[in-house]
Amino acid sequence: MQRLNLILRSSLGWACAASWGNSRVFVSSMAIRKDFSTGSGSRPAPRIPLQFPLSLRMSSCDAISNGERLLSEEEGHNNQTWNELLPFVDSSHRSATITVPIYAADDDDIHFHPTTFSKLLKDTITALRDMKKSSVWVEVPMSRARLIEDMQGLGFEFHHAEGTMAKLNLWLHPDIPSKIPEYATHHLGVGAVVINSRDEILCIRELRQNYMPYKIPTGLSERGESIAEAAEREVLEETGIQAKFDSILSFRHTHGMAHGRSDIFFVCRLNPVEDDGRIPTPVPQACEVAEAMWLPLTEYRSMIEGEKDGKGHPMMAFVMNKIFDQGRFIDHKEVKSVVPGRKPTPMYFPHVNNSTTMMKN
């Protein structure tokens, strides 16, 4: 009996072997090498795209010491026959991810063609359930958005979209509530209290939506930024002032903000960089900030207390009077992670007497 052995090496470091008619495997890769073997030997053939039509039966997976996988099955071990499946890779929490290419690889790309995609996706879902996967993710570029209509009928829901890519998810256990968390339930914002050696606080006046005459520099953190990095960046962008993160004074948690998300806002203390005692002049950010200036701290306190108009700023008044003036703050220390390969993480803790010095040492 002629056997088709499939060997795969992908950029993810996977290996896969299967036998025509005797294994039930379909692998995620852009190219494979096929060898037709008979009783008289084998004849190697060139690498071919993954879209080469296969009819295989899925096999069990055994991890190999070099980090690759070998998928194989002896003849007769499983009698269930599966149709061709969409390529997928294993993802976290026992899920699988299918990535739709931005454009068809060639004219033989039948996997993601509108006429075949729905059936192949349905067969793949069945196979993933058999493999005890928890859920399946499908990444769809805007250029192939027509495929999303077929996914709706299979129970997929949008999880999030970024740039030109939408990501949909299907929970594979109807008897168990979905464990997939919402995407970006919170924004993380920062505000910077920067006070120079003349006892002046760095303030700005925005081009629009000024609830107060002046405010401290604020903004949202970017992906991958720590609280300290976000605060330093926002100060530099909005005022042109270089400042070094010192500590967190306080934070508040608010709901119903932009796009219906919640917001955690950290009020941080930063120290301005003063070379040889020279205080740098603030420069307002173009298109965002109308004015950036060093405001006498006494004048700022009068504003947030509402001494002139009775409005004030209750949150900043509390921060300055009950936290800053009392020498209270939340300190930080970088600690190593127990997870292999993960970078050290800043840990935040309350400053109490001399415990901060002891913990840092």
C-alpha cells in the first residue's frame, strides 16, 4: 500500500508526521515536504504548500525533547475519517488559533476560499472538540472580511480588532460557561505631580475641555509601558520636561469611561531633571496643549481648593493635603518573575516608616 509521509518544519519549531489513510493529522504550516514510500524505497518530492489537498485522520500528539512534535498513528488505531481541516496552531489555555492569510497564496488556496471556508471551518471545530480544546480563535484581516459572515452561523463572536485585523472566538464547551475574558476592560491613566526646586508645580492648559484653569500632565499608558514609563513619557510629550519617576501618590478606579471601559488613574510623583540647578522651560505639545508652565505651588493649591470660584478639584486636593503633605506614598521595587523568560516586574507597596529602605536593600 502506497503511503504518504508528511514531514513538516515550521518557523514555530513544530514537526509532524502522518500516513495517508492511517493517521488523522492536519498541521499548521505554510509548506510541507512529501515522500512517497513503497516497498522498494522512497522517492523524495519538492516542498509543497499546505493547501495541498489531504484527507487524513487526526492522531495523538507526543512532545519530543527538542521542542518539536511528532504526530503519528498506527494503522487501524482509529477508524474515524476526517475531511481536510484548516491549518491551526496551539495557543494558550488549551485553545487553537487559525490565521486567515491577508491574500490568497495562489490559485490553489482552497482553505480560505468563500465557497469552501465554512465547511472546512465546521470540520475543524469538530476536530478541535475531539482534541479537547477549550476554544478556537480565528484572526481575519480586513481584506478577507467576507469570511466573517459564515463564522456567525457557527457561533463565533467578535473579541477585539486592532488595525486591519479582527479576532473572533468560539468557546467549544456548551455545557460550561465561557472562560474567555473581555478584551481591554480597563484603561490605565497617569498624572504627574512634578515640583521643581523653586516650589513650583508643572501644569498645562489643554486646547479643549479645560475643567480647571490648569492641570497636571496626564495621559493613557501605551501597551507594554510600566506606570513609571508612562508618566515620564507623558510629561516629556506634553511639556518637553525630562522628569524621573519617584513614587505613586494615589490612584482611583472609575467606570463608564471611553468606549464604556473602566479607568484606573495613577497620580505619580516625579522629579524634574535640573542640570546645575537650572530649571528647564516647559514647551507645550503642538496640537494638544495650549500652554505649559511652572505654576507657584501656592497658586495651584488655591485653585484645587476652590478658593476663588468654589469649584476646586476634590481628588487633587485630597492627594496634596492628605498624602503629599503627610509624606505618604506608594513605593516600588523591581522583582524577578517565577515564570521562565518573563522580565522582572515592578512591585508596588506602601511606604511605612523605614520599611522602604529595608525592602530596597
